[in-house]
Amino acid sequence: MCKSLVIVESPVKAKTISKYLGNQYIVKSSVGHVRDLISNKPKKKKSIKKSNLEFNEKKILVQQMGINPYKNWKAEYHILPGKEKIISELKDIANKVNYIYLATDLDREGEAIAWHLKEVIGGNSFKFRRVVFNEITKQSIENAFQNISKINMNRVYAQQARRFMDRIVGYMISPLLWKKISRGLSAGRVQSVAVRLIAEREYEIKNFIEDEYWKVSLSLLSRENKKIIMEITHYKNKKFLLNNQKEVNSVIKKIKNLSFFVTDRKDKILKKKPPAPLITSTLQQASNLDLGFSVKKTMFLAQKLYEQGYITYIRTDSCFLSDYAIKKVRLYIEDFYGSDYLPEKPNIYANQKYSQEAHEAIRPSDVQITNIDNHDIDAAKLYKLIWNYFVASQMKSEIYKSINTTVIADTFKLHSSAKIILFSSWTKILKKSKKINFEFPILNIGDLLLLDKILPNQIFTKPPPRFSESSLVRELEKRGIGRPSTYATIITKIKEKGYLKVKKNKFYATKIGEILITRLKKNFSDLVDYDFTARMEKNLDQVSEKLINWKHLLNSFFDSFSKQLEKAKKEPEEGGMELNITVPTEINCSVCNKKMGIKTAVTGVFLSCLGYSSQLNEKRCKNTINLIELNDFNKTKEEEKKEKSFNLKNKCKKCNMIMDAYLINENLKILICINNPTCSGYDLKKGQFKKNLNNLFKKIKCERCESDMLFKIGRFGKFFMCINNECKNTRKILPNGEISEPKLKPIPFPDILCTKSNTWYVLREGISGIFFAANTFPKSRETRSPFVEELAKFEYLLPEKLRYLASAPQRDNQGNKTIVCFNKLSKKQYVASKKEGKFTGWSAFFIDQKWCIFNK
């Protein structure tokens, strides 16, 4: 028993750390979380006694959640499926070593994982040590092992409090939403607030009425015949503002014959300090704006860079930089840019308002590494972004000249401002400013300027912009909602749930998202209240600092939440949550001739036959008609302007609100009040709308059974589905409106057996190319990539379009078997090889009717 066990979260991290530790340490990975709250299926209703219904409902709820809020928050944890082997190995090693170092991440989540590992491994508690490091470098790791500590239980309690609250909200509200609004809905303590931001912005945009106004600028000539553009800012000592063309024409007449004199000129030398080094939220924003990466992709790539030792820890709210890092970057700046770029003292940046931990900002582990070669291209781009912000943050301020000039012409006052860069400094790296290469006219007070041109400019007020990923992150951080490390999960969740859709990188709230927020605001005001959510984050911080008892915080939250939940369960007339009712229309059902009604679900707004909710002695009619929202089409500016004015003229006759426009078919449009289903207002419009329809009302035949295919809208977009229930073939509608190519019909390969189930494979085609899947899908979900040698052996089974794959190399130059892969950019199949589950870097592409081999 001479060695020590070191446990980290990531296998990549374990590999990197093991390089810096000696032979006395065994480094193993837990591969993330090893334990979570148990989640049991509810018992059948038959076992519940009616005499004690409330008690049994609580009992079932506690079983489902794995926590008992009625008994001092007793929690039941279980080992995550698939982690049994890892735990067994860790226990076995733990019994043979003197010490166990828990080296999980330094945030609350990492602290909680360390505690769970200690609980699961068990044994002598004195053997366990806690070590944390901000970067995976030799110096940082050595320092960490010289400053060992114990698990900080207050931070574990804060993480548990957050986890328990989130589970309470998810498990207790979701059944109510399914019952009262639509199946598939869920609420979250932070995700619902994010949806509210998007839904309220959508409401502002839809109800925005633009105003017209005009600005007038003049092109004036100096005595050297140089032009200067100036804007009229005041008339008769009042702010100059014109409302229409008539007023503009009147001003032009007055100003044509006036003389223009310079009355004031102020030149100032100003400085602009460089931006702070990146923290989690600013990394997400900068990556989205500069590189076009989603928040999810940014965090994934950043995690890889951290685990491989390239950058410091990525979950941080602090702009602090260590003395060691500052010393290194200052030496680098002086060597590579010169002393002119180096400030006398290091630049210090204040932390954010809700800064949680005294971590270090995100920076390169070694500033000498300016680029990372032989690496993932996107990861390299992100590394360069982090490097740029870090180096720029310790440079001198940008210096520029600000020139403000005032001109008087009778009772008109004109103004111009210009900015001339004198010393670019940090903007040389970040390129935030464009150097203005022009010589500003030499103007003196009293100079006469001549009129060259009058430049009127018509402007219309604009609604607030829709959120993008970067602006939503900025808004959440500004309001103190959630933590930046959770933003990727939040945004992914609300996308998957169908509460928003993304178009041209902008977020559009869906109708179901708007309905959800309206109901939550009325019945769970605290849950979607911005200030309440922000205060809860601060309370969790105080739990970390041992200022608040975590169970007292949970009890306070649960008491208030339970009261709101009980009220929401009541009937609408008793103050409970309103139902998502079907609003009847005058449109007849083509199947049973009953009326159709407007219905909203996670798939969108559609018409549903009212016969669906018929009495039991009548057969339910399941006929539906998809409604196509006009916002789904790419329109010209003229069409948008025409539609805007069209919508303004067509307000709801019942509540005077704006109406959303949907297409029923090429000859019929329906306008639905944005307050639907609370307001039953709607209007039908007949006409010819073919120019907007692309391929949506095209009649196509199923390539498999020759039946008709109908247009549908699902959670993941528009598609055609075969009307033959036994076929159920689908064809996706692409973003450009075209219909996707027919998918490959599943091809049985009975001689190739599955390894995890007693069945055989079929060859299928999905969005990521061809793959083998168990023929008993979905009962067995076993899938894998086909080996080239398998396709070659059964070449006769392949359709013509896939025959070329059978001729691909069956092994690489090292003798490893090759598999069929898919390139998402080119949308083409290619061949690659793997060794011990990892790609080798060898690949082959089918170019000009032959296989071309590439080897990194």
C-alpha cells in the first residue's frame, strides 16, 4: 500500500494529469457523475385506496422524485446505469492505497461529484483528500497536491438545494401542464424564465406599431473644398424632428439659401481600455458573435481544451488573473509587440455583480502557445479567441481623437462627430475598431462653409430585436438568472421542448411557448419572476458560504410553491389554471362533417375535428389540418411591409389585438388572435397564395407503396408522411423549401447478428447516412456503423447508389478494419478506421469514381 489513487471526472483529463504525476499515483476517471437521485415508476392506480387518495398521491410522488420534502428532504440515490464497473474498479483500487485524492472540478458540481464518490467508495473517511486546480499544468497540479483540503459540504448542500428545487418543479408541475395544456410540456426553475424572456419579446414585436420620422444631414464644403457631413440637431433651440415628407420639403426650402458658420469645435484625446479576459458568459457571447458557435458547441469545445491542458477552468464568473499569468503575458507583450503596448501596471478588472466564486478568468495555460496545430479546427478557433482576449486585456488603452464640431445657420444648429485612431494598441489583436484614414478638415470658429448637398433620410422606428444565443445569454446574466455554466443546457432544453424555433440565428417564441408562459405567470408567479429567480441564485451562494441553512431555504421555497400548485390544480372558475381549449370554427371536417377547432400543441397550431372529444358511444374523429405560419417563409422587404400593414388592418374583432396569419391551403388563410385560446377571435380569408407555398401543398406519391403523402408539421419541422398506416414513410422538407431525397428502404442483413440482443441487423438510412440497426427496433435500440468488409461480402443486397461502398479499402495501412462514416458538410459517405474505439486519422473518399486515401 504505497500508491495513492487520484480520481478525476474525464478520461482525457486523467490522461493529461497522469503525465505530470509520478508512479506513486494511479489516476482514474469517474466519467462524470456516478450517482443521482433515484427515479421510480409510479404504482398502478389499482393499488391506490380511494379512502386515502391524498396520502397515496404524495407517496407515489416521493417515489418518483427520489426526495421527500415532507420528511426533512430525505434523498434516495442510486448508481447511474453503466457506472457499476467503474465503481467496482475504483473500490478495488481504493482498498489497496493509502490515500484517495478527489480531483474533480472546482465548482459546486465538481464538489458534489467528489462527495458522491466518497459516499459510493466508502471505507475509512481519513483516506480521502480534496484537491483542486484551475489549470491542468505541471505547476498548477503540483501546487494543488501541496494544498490539500477536505470536501466543502456547504458547497455540496448548495448544489443539492438547486438539484432538489429543479426536481420539485419538474416533477410536480409537468403532470399539471400535460393535463391542462398539452402533453410533452415541462417547466423548469430557470428554463421557464428564459422562455418568458423570449415570449415577452415576441409579444412586443407582434404588437409593435412603427412610427415614421426624418433626419436631415448636409454635405458642407470647407475653404479647402473638403467635404464634411453634418446633421441638423436643433431648430429654434428645440430638438429637430420631422414627421413626414411635407415637413422635410419645407425645411429644404428654408435651408437652401442660408449661410453656415462654425461656432464651436472641440478636439479631445480619449482612451479606451481593453475588454476584460473572458469568463463563462462572455466566452459564450464572443464565440457566438465572432465564430458563429452555439453556446452548447462553445462549452463542449472549451471543455476539451481545458481537459487537454490548453486553457484554464471554463466555469468561472471572475475576471481575476493570477500574478504568474500576468507576469508571463506582460513578458510576451513586451517581446512580441514592444514596450509601447505594455501599461506601467497590470490592468485590473472588477468582477460581475453576481460573481460566485473567486476563480480565475479563462485564459491560455501557456501564453507562448499562440495557436494549436494538428487539432480540431473549431477548437483551434476557440483557443485563438481566448488567447486574443487574454493578451489584449493586458495591453495599453486604445488612443483616439474625438472631434466635435457645431455649425449655426440662422435658427438651425448642426453637429458632427468624428473619431480618429491615434494608437490602436489592443484593437490590433481584437480588431474592435476600424482605423479611420482620412484627414479631417481644418475648421476654425467663424469659418464659413458652403452647402454642397441636402441629404434627407426617412427612418421608421423598429421593434426590439429578437434574441440570439449571445443576446439571450447576456440578458440572463444581466438579470442574475441561473449560472453561465447552465446556459447551454437551458437553451438546448427549450429548443427541444418546442417552446421556441430558430430562424437565421434568431429565437422565435412558438404559440405553445406563449401559452405556457401566460399560464405560469398567472398561477406560478414566483417561478417565472425575474427578481425571485435572481434572488434564489444569491440565496444558493449564501448556502455555499454557510450564511443560510440549505433545508430552511428549501422549506421556504416548497411552502410557497405547494400553495400555488394546489390552487393551480383547481378548476378555472375557482382560480385554477386555465385549460388549453379548442376554439370552434365554421370550417367543416372532411371526414365526419363536424366543425373543426383551433388547437395548439408542442407541434404547433392546427385544426382538429371537434368530433375527437365525442362521447364514448360515438367513434372519435382524428382528422386534423396543419396550419402553416406565414413567418416560416423567407419574404422580401416589400412582402414584409405589405404583410405588416395587412396585419395592422386585421385586428381581432373581439379583443382588438393583432392576429397571426396561417395558411390552410393554397386558397384559404386563417387569422387567429394572438390571445388564442383565451380569446376565440379568428377570421378566414380566401385568395390565391401559391407564390408563398414552395412545395408544401404539392401532391407527391410515396416511393415505397405509391400511396399519397400528406404535409405535416412536427416538433422538428415540416415533412410529408405516407397516408398508409402500414408504411408510415416520411420525406423531410429542407430549409430551402425543397423535398428531401427518398430515404433508403431498410435492407435486412440476417447473417449479421447483433451483440447485445438476440436479433440481427438491418441497414437503414438517417440524417447521418447509413447505419446498422437491430431489426426489432424500437424494442432493441442497438446500432453501429457497418464495416466495409461486411458490405463487400453482401454486395448483392446493396442498392445501386451504395454499391461503390463495397469497393472501398477494407483495412487501413496499419491493418485496422474500416467503417462507413458520413460527412455532414458534404452530405456524403466516406470510409475511416478506428483503433480501440478512437479514430486513427486514416480516411478514404470516393472522388471521380475512385477511392482516394488521406492519412493525417
